[in-house]
Amino acid sequence: MREVYLYDSLKAGKRKFEPIVKDEVSIYYCGPTVYNFVHIGNIRPVLTFDLLTRVLSEIGYKVHCISNYTDIDDKIISKALESNKSEKEVSDFYIKAYEDCLTKLNCLPLEDHPRVSNYIPQIVEFISTIMSNGFAYKGEDGDIYFDVTKDPNYGEISKIDIQDLISGARIETKADKRSPSDFALWKNTADEGVKFETVLGKGRPGWHTECVVMINSHFKKSTIDIHGGGFDLKFPHHENENAQQYAYKHAELANYWMHVGFINMGDEKMSKSLGNIVLAKDAIDKYGANAIRYFFYTTSYRSPLSYTPELLEKASSEVDRYVLALKKLEAKAGFLNVKFNAELDELAYERFMNYLADDLSSANAISEIEAQVKKANILLRTSNLDLTQASKVYNTLNKFFDIFGFKYEKVVLSDEDKEHYALYQKYRMEKDYEKSDIYRKLLIERGLI
């Protein structure tokens, strides 16, 4: 099995990946709160974990990857009240819109997409156990809070000192909380939003509890291999999730914590609250799925990435160039009535996979795609086709496309295409360039030569 190295936020460094179960990987990344259309910043973690899944699968691991839908949230309730719809109608609509984006982006299907609303009994049991273990308490208003001072490791993921939290920085304060750093596990509420009648009271769960419960319910073990999401989730969300697992099972929630960098608009993080967003569905429609993937993969997933229309236009043209090289190779083989064999450029494949196994160094892996495209274009300049070399380039490019998740429709030559190519070659050999150019232009328009 090829060695894989991943940057782990908990250890603040790159670590060799060692799975809990031999040859298998358990991955959970935090999904959207479904009250609006996702923007391209929300999509970056999705495509990061899609690439990770593809790489680990290619190496030989059986990957179990899930991502949740938060379909119980104050923002969903507000949207439902504004639009005179139920919370379920709102969440169903935006889940469908999100999944349409995933399909267009050629994302691999996940093992599961759990919804919070389907896990209320498990959440109630989880919170009850944490209270029994002495890590949570009920406030005067009936809300249940987690006492962060009971977790000796609190702050280890985000590297934040609990004393800084108690000073009030970034933390909401409420009269019945013992400390401003404590967070809600269950909210008793009399508002118009969805509520559940439980032994904890009539209310709904706090955001930080949901993911832990769904991880435990799906994977049925105390610790999974990899947990991740956007960089903004490191604190407080992932810190609070890990603290709850310590309280529930006295265990770390994950062995590796992966966090994906922000997408910036100018000097600011892209976010709905700032109103500086580009919706994923609009970007996909305008630039294409391959361009979105390429744009993200030109930079380390951990680094911030600035969005500009010019960068997306460039990404689109670059990937179109890769696709065109593949298309021309297929077309030429079809015109010459030859078939590619199954050989790969093994050295290029090794370099490509070694880059990706090194904490998804996708920018370096792109250099191997570039090298194969260059080889393809050299081969295409000859009248005949070196089938051995062309097969290696064609198969290697296809393999790289598959791992990067680039979409590509294979060429199907029509009888007219073949006739045009035959006439193009005939007139070219006869040095009747005026006529040959007529058919040359037709073939170029089709992207076949």
C-alpha cells in the first residue's frame, strides 16, 4: 500500500496516515446547513474530500465517506416563516439544489448523507449520557449546556487557550451559563420553529452535538480516521464536537483533522453574512464543473484562495485544452482505424500519485497532466500515429482525469466526420490546399484535429 501523508490540525503537522482498520478509511466532513443555495466557498471542502476519496480508492483503500445535512437550524426556521413553508419544505428544496451541484461537479456518491432530523432519539440519548457523566448541566431556562472546563484537552484542535475563551472573546454570553465558553447541547424554546418533546424538555438540539451523534451512529465506533470541513469549523464547531466525544466515550472523535482554506473575495472571506458570495450553481453554469475543480486544485487545499472571474476563465481554458488533447487522440485513432492498448506511462503515474499521496499536492500533480498534454500534441503533429506512445499518453491522461474528477465525453465519429477527414487528407496529399482547408476547418470546429 502506497504511503499517504496528511496534515493533521490536532498535531499541527503532516503525519503518515495509518488507518484504524487495515485497508479501510472512515471519513466524515461537515455538510451544509440547508437554508440557502451554497456558494463556491462551501464547495471547496466537498471537492477536497472527493479528491481524497478518489486518491485513497486508487491506492487500494475501501473508503467509507459520509457528510451530513443540518436540516434543523434557526436560519431554516426563519426562512420557513418568511416563505410561509414548513422547515422540511425549505430544507428539501435546498438539499435538492445542493445535490444538483454535486452531480454537475461529478462528485462520487457518498455512503450516506444523514439528516439531523432523523437522529433526534440518538441525540437525546447522547446528551443524557453526557449529563450522567458530569460534563453537562441544565440552565435556569431549561437549556442544557456543555461545561468545557471538564475537558482537560479543550482547545487542542484549535490551539486556543480556554482562559482566553472565558474572557469572552468570540463567545456568546447568557445569564444561566456557568461560563461564557460553555455551549448549548439542547435548546428549550417556545418559538414557532420545529420542536421535539423529549426527556430533555421540549426543544431542539444544539448545532455542535449533531455531527458527533451521526458519526457515532453511522460508524459505530469511538474514533474515526478522518474528520474535516472548512477552516472556520476548527473553532468552535470541531473543538466542541471533540470535547463531547471525550465526555461520551472518553475518546478522540478522529485520528486526523483536516481543514480546508477559505475562498476570498479580494481581502475578505467569502460568506453569506458579508454578502460577497458567488453561488456554486451559477459558477458551474458559467465556467463548467472541470474549471471549478481545476481552480481549487491549483492551490493547496489548506491555503486561502482568491476568487476572480479572470482566474475562473483561465481555469476553463486550461481544462478545455486538456480535454481537446484527449479528444484529438481519440479522433485520430478512429480516423486511422486503430485501437489503443492498455499501457500506462508508469513513471508519470508514480509521480502523479506520489504528489497526491503527499497531503493532496494537487498543484504538483497538475504538472504531470501538463506533461502528458504536451506529449499528446507532439504525437498529433505526425501523419501517422505511434500507437505505443499514443496509448500510454491516452490511458495516462484518462487515469489522471478520473482521479481529478474531470468529466470527459468520449468521441464518437460520424460517417460524415470520417468522410471529411478522408477528403481533407486526399486534397492535402494532392496539394490542393484551398479544398483541404475547407474540410480542415470543419474538423477543427468539431475539435477532431
